[in-house]
Amino acid sequence: MTEDEDSVVELWSICGLVRPWNDPRKDIERKLRVQPELFVVAHDGHRVVGTAMSGYDGHRGWIHYFAVHPEEQGRGLGRGLVQDVERRLGALGCPKIHLNVRSTNAAAADFWRAVGFETSDSLTFARRLITD
């Protein structure tokens, strides 16, 4: 995965996932220390075209940094990534998967509904422990 780091960060930037308060390289480094097998990177042979960073805490699974290159969207890659993550988390006994979508990202919300996810009435709260 480390050989793909630059390409992964570039994909996340193209897809609008990078934010100033999250250092994507530090996020990759952290993930590679904890359940690295749940960090999926899809290639089309010569470039990174998709990612899904997931985790399981023994109660729920989570998906973060889910990205499909805009040139590949609508071709089934995203659905395939979801199925791969579901298989990996299911093998760990994970009963349910959660994910966050920014309220302004209607296209992402539409995608998740199309692959069978439902909105939740839960609120997401956060507190930063480490400032990147």
C-alpha cells in the first residue's frame, strides 16, 4: 500500500475527500497500523481508481475514504468495493456497517441508497484527540 500512497491521496483530492484538518498521509499511516487488511485499494492496471478504508470495533463496522475515480463512476466499481468491504467485515462477524456522508454530497447519498444503505436518525459527534 505504501507504494500507492501518492496515488491514493491524489484520488481522495480529486474526489473532494481531503480536508485541511485531516492529514491524509497520517490517516493512511494510522490505518496501516490497525486492520490494514480492511484498507482496499482498487487498480485498473496502472493507476489507483478506488479506495475504501473500513474498520470493525467488535460492535459496528465503518467505511471511510470511500472513493471512485470520476472517470470510473457508473461502471460498477463502487458497488464492487462495497461488496468487497461487506465480505471482509462479514468474515469478522460484523453485524452492521455505518458510514458518514456530508450533508452537501447528494451524489454520494444517492449512491449509498442505490447499494442498499439507509439513512439513520443518529447524529455523529466528534472530538479531535490529535491535531494534524
